Amino acid sequence: MTNNKSLKTIRRLLWMTLCLLTIASLALAIVPAWIVQPFKRETMEGLTLAYNLKSWSPMLTLLCALLVLASVVLLWRGARRWWRKAALVLALLLTLVGAWFTRQNHFQWMFNPINEVAHASLNEANFVEEDDKVLAVEVNGEAVAYPVRQLAYHHVVNDIIGGLPIVATY
């Protein structure tokens, strides 16, 4: 009887550990992306936290994934009901998603360079207001202006100005 009770306690601790590790893996992936958002006011403390999490999260999420996998293996045989096995698989999948995401540069997804630039003459550029900020470039007597509002989500534009390929960044 005592042995059965201690086995139940160990299983409960494993389930709690599994849940905490899954949440930790997802948090390590989501928190840096949440802190560093375009056009959101950021603090030095927040950026430091995001940088540290982004630096350490690949290793930490790998550790979480290995511990979750070990927990799943230990709990699988005792998970007699289908929904418990489904919960084990879901926890493992979510942990692996967190581990995968921490190895991605989600900023590249958000800030794709503009490679095909459409130019408009000053008279045709009715989408640019008079007080809009622009990034102006002049090469070999040819001048262009990229509205900052349009560059905000791209941050990089590849273009040919004055016969030379350029990269303008904001």
C-alpha cells in the first residue's frame, strides 16, 4: 500500500514537472519575441532580458525537451487512458516547438527586404504626406526617397540608383 502511494506521488511529480518544463520551453521562445516588437516602447531592462533569454534559450529548451522526453517515456506505460497519452504527446510536441522556435530568427520573418522597388515621380507619390519622414538617397545624380512609414516593417530595401546597386536600411 505504501509503495503504491509513493508511486502515485512520483507520477504526480513527473506530471507537474512535465507541465512546468513545457511551459518553460514555450516561455523561453515567446518572451523575447513579446518584449522586442516593432513600434513598441522598450526599456533597457526588457531588452537585456530579451537578449539574455534569446542567447540561453536554445540550450535551455534542448534541456527541457530532453527532460520532457524522459518524463514521457516514464509516464507512458502508466497512462492507461487515451487522453493521458494524448497529453503526453502534446506536451512533447509543444516543447519541441519551443525548442525549434528558439533557433529561428523571427525578425527575419517580419522584416523581409524590399527587393522589387516601384518608383513614382514626385507628382505621382500621393501616398506620401508632406510631413512624412523619408530616407533620401542620391547616387550619380539620381535621387530617390523611401518613405520611412513603408520601410518600418522591412528595414532594408535593395534598389538600383544611378546605375549602381544599393542597400538602404532604416
